[in-house]
Amino acid sequence: MITEIIFEALEAVLALAVTIAAVYASNYLKQRLDEKQEHMVRQIVADGVLFAQQVYKDYSGKERFAYALDRIMFALDERGIDVERKQIETLIESTVKHLKKEFEDLWYEDEDEDEDDKE
């Protein structure tokens, strides 16, 4: 009972922290990039997250995060878009949170299948 309450409180705090960080990252992007570049960064991040989720689905979340981050930073560098690594990390977290919420049933169904495969 108490453990559940603590877990729910931590989950709420984490969600709030990710939201605040996403707002900060968004404001940062708006200050440094024009509208077209900002849209491109967001699309590259979303594509990188989805790529890592699909291609590296058998890897841990930390490993998928690292693969997505490397792929995204490479894609941005190729296009000459300079964004701080920390800002991209924040955008990845925000994108993952958004995708989990949007595709909750499918997202967690994949994770359940992964757990079944490991048994």
C-alpha cells in the first residue's frame, strides 16, 4: 500500500520533471533555431526514437536511448544543425513519454511480448 503510494508519487514527480524539461528544451530550440529547423529537429528526434524502438527492441531502454541519441546527433550534424546534446536527451525523453501515451496499448503490448520471449 505505502509502496504503491510512493511509486505513484515518484511517477508523478518524474512526469512533471520531464514536462518541465521539455518546455525548457522547446524554448531553447525556439531561441536558437528558425521555425523550419525546429520542426526538422523534432522530426529527426521522433524518427530516431521510433527507429531505436523498432530496430533495437530486444535491447534495454538505456541501450535504445543511447542508439537513438547517437543516430539523432549524427543526423543533425549531417544537416549542420547545432543543438546541445543535453537538449536532444530531453527531447528524446519527451518524445518517448508522448509516444507511450499515444500508443499505450501497442507500446506495452510489445514490452509484454518481449518479456514472454525472455522466459
